[in-house]
Amino acid sequence: MKYFWLPVFACTFFAPLHAQTESTAAEFPTIFYLHGRIIEEKGARPVHRRWGLYDYPAIVEALAGDGADVISEIRESGTDVDAYAQSVVDQIDDLIESGVAPSNIFVVGFSKGGVIAMYVSDKLDHPDVNFVLLASCGSWLSSKPEMRPTGHILSIHEETDRIGGSCEKFASRNADLGSFSELEISTGKEHGAFYLPRAEWVAPLMHWIEG
């Protein structure tokens, strides 16, 4: 198990990765995990008055699984979505230039992190990169009609969540999208369903990555 986690507030951009050989890149997926807004404001393990503990370190560890390289950090409070998405795009470009296959890169985002992932999908020029959008699509999309997704997308949302719902309309903006799959889970936890590494969403996410 390998993961890269920066429990800091001062960094806006990703720090350099540990060394990764071409054979390692071919064997293990590289996963970017982009957390929700509350982590920006309250740190790595905040407690929401309605949804409880958001255990960011536990989620990063769960995504690392049996060998994935997980790239994640705590963003600064009030991070600009567009600018941060560009920093992720630059990081992905660097990985691909270093020999990592685009199909082996996964951008996983929850809530605000999912919005950032969608911006990355719009900006990126690598159609084989993969995206997992967790409770990411909402009414805000109507104000961004110019955004077009690329790559392969898995959307997961919770049926009781009133913040992040289906991403089907977003996916339909690009008729040439690599692929789109969507799953609705039922935990009764609303937006907080993704605050912990629950099997309901982690298991299908990891199965999709492996498959």
C-alpha cells in the first residue's frame, strides 16, 4: 500500500511524487483524491453537525488499497476551483510525460472536489484518463453550459442527498465521451455518505478502477 498525503494548509499545488518506474506505473493505478469543502475549512478530520465525522485520512488509505499511488492534499480555505483544476491538469500532464499511461490515471472527487474533477475533465486533452464523481453534479452546472466532459466517467451519488445528484446531463454534453456509468447508493446518510470509506461507494469505485 502506498499513498501520498499532505496534512497541511499552506500548499496550493501538489508536491512532487515519490519516484515511480515505468513498470510500477503500468502495474498500479495512480489516483488523485480531491476532498470536499469542509476539509479546507476545518482540517483533516472535521465533524459536521448533521453528517458527522469526515475521515479524510481513512478515505485516502482505503483508496490506496493493495498498491495504488494516491495523490492528495488539504487545499487552502477558499481555493479557486478553476485554478486548482489547472494545477491537477499540469500534474497529470507531467505524469503522462514521465511514462504513466493515461488509462491508469484516476481523478476521484467528492462534492467541491468533484466539481474540481469536472473542471479537470473539461480542461484535459487526454481522452483515456478516468474520473470518479462523488455527489458532484448539481444546480451549479446550469451556470457553466460551456463545460464539456472528456475521458471515462463513473458517477456515484446517494439517493437521499440534496446537494450532489446525477451527472447524466453533464455526460450528455459530449457525444464522443469515452464512457459513462452511474450508480445510486442508498445509505440514508445524505451528503455525509461519502464522509467515511463506506463499502457502498468504495467497493464499486475500486471494482471500476480494477476493471
